[in-house]
Amino acid sequence: MPEYWRLGSSAEMWWDGAKEEVRLWAERASGEKRLCRISREAIEDYFDNPQDGDACLTAAQRNFDRITDAFLLRLGSEDLMEPDGSVLVRTEDL
């Protein structure tokens, strides 16, 4: 039986100002973790065009279900992961 990814809650999301993205951890029962990221550009294009990092985080939290669907799609395919093993959702992914 495949081991599924569990994403943290919207309250566990955080803003990384250096990378200009919202981040969230995904974890399997085995303890394996993957960093899930959504770019500021994607948040601005799809979720109310927030003007700063705090507003980007709030917009991502309000749209948690749509964003996590995109994260889970990428977590399910090694081909869609970044070279560092993380998952990055861009504008074209939403």
C-alpha cells in the first residue's frame, strides 16, 4: 500500500521573505519530510494580489485547499519535484 503525504495545517504555513514564498512541510508516516513552497508570483496572480509578505501568507492560508491540491499533485510525482527534493507551485500550476 502506498504511503501518503500529510500536509501541515494552514496555521503551520510561514512566509520566507528571502525567497519570497510561502512554505509548508509535508510528512509521511515514516518520518520523511518534504518542503512545499508556493511562489509570491503565484499568490499575487491568483489570490487577491497581496502587497507584502504578511498579506501573501494570509492569502495562502485563506486558499489552503487549492494550494494543497497543487502540493499533493507534485508530491505524487518525482518528475514534478525540484532538484533539491522540494515542491514548488508556480503561477502556471494553479
